[in-house]
Amino acid sequence: MGDNYLISQNDPSLLSGATTAVIILAVLFGLIALAIFVLMIVANCKVFKKAGEKWWKALMPLYNSWIETKITGLAWWWFPIYLVILVMFAKDVNNTNYVISWALILTSFNYNYNLAKKFGKGNGFAVLNTILPWIGLPILAFGSAKYDKDAKVEKNGIFTM
């Protein structure tokens, strides 16, 4: 143990190799995250444009959620409900309040349910766009789906009685 321990403890190449690998992975994951972020911004702008809205409205925080409420055909009061749930979720940094988490998932699905209907897609697409939006939104944006402002949707989405 004596000689090997001293060699590995004093050998800077062992540490630098591991450090280099960690740095390369961190940069790689960072670039992938940046690419997904840019893809989502561009896809959201394209979806807004397909829906007859100005593309730049997709870039405005909060305002884009208001416009999305309009695009999906949901009642106006879904916008403040969604915002309140989103703020409550953001304040729950440990994600320990599962009621808030489920409320966020349900309201997100509600938006995606009506959005899917407006683009001629089914319930499965609404699930996809809720769970994996980095796949669903680009399909809407860059695919052949057309926005139908007259598509039959409920003002309360999935919560219609």
C-alpha cells in the first residue's frame, strides 16, 4: 500500500483526467440544454404564428400565457388559475406539496388538450405535449398541422361537466 498510495496521491494526471471528463460532460449537457431551450423558443414562436398571433408574443413572459389561453379557446379565468398554481409550485422548492404538482400537471394538460384539438390532434398528443413538450411542440410547429380557430373546444377544457 505504501508506494502505490504515494504514487496515486501525488499523480496529478489521475485527477486531471477525471476533471476533464466531468468538464466535457458538463459542457455537453449544457449545449444540449441550450439547444432544447432554443428549439422550444423557436417552436413556440412558430405555433403562435400558425395560430394567427404575432410570433414575438411568444417571447413575452406572462403575456405569452395569456395569448396561449386565447389560442386554446379556454375561458379567460384559466390564465390566473394557471399563474397561481405556477407561483405556488415555484415557491415549493423541495417539491413536497404533491397537490400543487398534480394541479400544475392537470392545468398544463388542460391547455394542451385544447391546443391539440385546435391543431386537429387527439388526446394522446395532449399527453405527449404535457409530458414531453420538447417533442410535442416542435411537431406542432414544424409539422403539417394547421390551426383551426373554429375547432370545437370547451371553455373549461377537460373540466367541462
